[in-house]
Amino acid sequence: MASISVLKSSTVTVKGPKGTKIITRQKLRKYSWLPDVLRLKGSVVPRIVGPVLTVTIFATAAAYLWAHGTDISLTNSVVPLLSVVVGLILVFRNGTSYDRYWEGRKDFGTMVSHIRNLSRLIWINVSLPPPDDASRGKAASANLTPAQLRRRKVVAIKLSLSFAYAVKHYLRGEDGLDWDDYAGILPARTARLYNGLYQPPNKDYKYSTVGTSGKSTGYASYAATEYSVRRDSPEGIDTGSSTPGADTLLDVERGRQSTADATKRVRVKRSKDRLKAPGQKSTTPLMSSLQHTIDFSPDPDSLSTPLPMVIAHELSHALFKFRRDGYLETVGPAGMNAMNTLIQGMIDMMTCMERVANTPIPRSYSIHLKQCVTLYLFSLPFTLVRELGWGMIPIVTVVAFTLMGIEGIAEEIEMPFGLDSADLPLERYCEDLKEEIEFMVEKLPEGGQGMGGYDDGEGDD
């Protein structure tokens, strides 16, 4: 009979009949008060110790001047004026940072849910069609054995699992494929695709950035539709010939990158100096009577995309092949659409987390907050020294520790995908997901003809 044992390390382990570990879960944390009060590791103290000491030294200098007869005291009406402003700004700052932290956790959790559902649907719904489907024209076009189909399903499930790891590395800006957690998960075909070893079957290249004079400018690209923007065109877009005599292009400068990594983008930057045609006063093409040809396809060698997008493409490609080969006939188009919706949801959640990771708190807001807190703390010694004398030094230190600590916490959690102790434990989330999927593949039955059900063909238990 299975037993549950709670270890001292706050780990819950479920053991099978023979003591073999099935799955291990770690608790978030155990409740403690005094140990947390005395703990420095994981706290915000190392981040704010310098600024707090600076305020303490300033308060000591103010107390020294007061003790030696220099009247530096201020009226108490100064502190309330700043207290309200500082309090409101700190509350808003801390709330905004925690909203980013919580949004990151929700989005990653939703992505994990999509991966769980997609893996389960692939494991159950992708199956050999029943023999009687051949008479209705629904037989599989690829004659695979159950073992071969199982291998293809495992590859697709590994792709869905590797999506979580790829998103983790992508959010952290960790480039490339040389990471230990990809071992045994990321299929070799996907790695080759990502490294650019795949070439499209139709290499219909042409030097397609064509000026209004009809001459090529020498940029290699795939054959692409060239759109011309004309002021006198009723639709605004003209794919026909260009006006002779105008030889200035609406040039698009393309940033080239030599190696593929998980975070880079194709950087497209337009040069303002080259946007203007001769005699043109505006850099907006629609404001000019001249015609310009824009090529939207850069050099293929400079193209790149994040690894999660390559994995999502491969997942959709795998589902398409399952559908084309007749292994999704039992669920029909609705089941296929459901799985594609889950892949779309995975990409949506990645985009939401990307928005959190790539949208910093405005620097002007952060600077102004620090300036307000500093002015408030530097004004405290002058308002407290008359009543407290040397005793105002620890009071000012405690106030500085409190206010600067709130700002330090907000700054630490505003990027929840990093490697700090306060950031989200993405490794644990991914490892838990990996363990669940491995359990499903090893222990839970598949669906389909020729594969054992819950009773392994022996009838109800």
C-alpha cells in the first residue's frame, strides 16, 4: 500500500509498494518567524546596506553638529508633507512590481497547463485507426506499427516538454542549445532546424530590392511580393511597374547576426537620411507623390527566431503529419483544432511573459522615487534632533532600512524570470512537468487499436 512520508527537508515523497520513488514534491516553504528575522541570505539587506549606512552617517553628522551648538533643527511640519508623497509612491512601486511577478507566475502556470493537456491529447488521441475504417476510406496512409507510432508520439511529447525549457532559457537571455536540460528532450531534427542546417526545397532566390528605376540594388532574398506605395493609387498599394526617373529607394537597413541564439530578433532599422527622396520634405512615404518599392524579405542568412517558435512550428508540423497520415481520425477535425489551440495558447503565454521580461519600469519613475526617499530621509535628522539628540540616529536608521527595503524588494521582484533567490523557481516547475510527462509515458496507457487499455485486454478489474 502506498505510503506518504514527510521529510525534514519539507519534501513530500510518494512511494510505491516496493519503496520505489514515483514523484517528489517540494513544499514552497515552511513557516518561521525568528529564523527569517535573523536571516541575511535571501533578504534585501545586502542590496540596501550601503544606502542605509550613508543615511546613518549623515544623521550622525547632524547629531554631532547639534551637540556642538549648531542650530540645524527644522520645524516638524516638513516631514508630513513628504511622508504622504513617499508613502503613495512606494505603495504604487511595490504593487506594480508584484503585479509583474504574479503575472509571470500565472502565465508560466498557464503555459504548463497547455503543455500538460497537449501531451495528454497526443498520447491518447493519436492512434492507429480501427480495422473497419479501411472500408470507409479512413485507413492510415503510412503503415506504422504500434511501436513506430509510439516513438513518433514520444517525439511530439518531448517537443512540448522542451518548449517549457526553451521558454525558460529565452526569458533569461540564455542563448543557444548548450544546456544540460535539453539533453534527452530536444529532438535532433529541431536542433538542426534551429542551427540553420535545413534548407527550403524551393531556393527561388532573387536580388529583389528593386528601385524605381527598375534596377536591382543587390540584396539577396527569397522571392517576395514587392509592394509599392503610391499617393495616386486608390488602394494605396500598387504591385505594378514603377515610375521611371525616380531612383531613390525607401531603404531598409537590416541588422545581421552571425549565430543563432534563443533571444535574438531580426533588427530592422530605417535610416532617416535614406527615407527621403530627392525633393521630398517628409519621411512618410504616403505624404509624397513619388513611388517607392519596399522589400520585406531580408537576406535569409541574417534571419533568426527564438527556439520556442521553432519548437512550436515542429509541434504543429507533427500534428499535421499525424492528421495527414490518418492517425487522428478518431477525434476528427475538432480534436485537431483543440490541439492546435493549445499550441497557440503556449505561444500566447510566451508572448505575455516576454512582455513582462522586456518592459522595464520607466527609469524616470525609479529615479524620482529614489530622489524623494533620499530627500525625506535626509530631512528627518533636522526635524528629530531637537527632541531626540543623539537618539535620533537609530530612529533614522530604522526608517531608512524600512523605506529603502521596500524599494529594494520592488526592484528585486520586478523581473521574475532571473536567477536570484527571490525569482520564480522555473527549474522546479520544468522538472515537475518533466516528471509528470515521464510518468505518463511510462505508466499510463495509450489510446487506439492494438494498444492495451486500462485492463490490458483482460476485462474489468
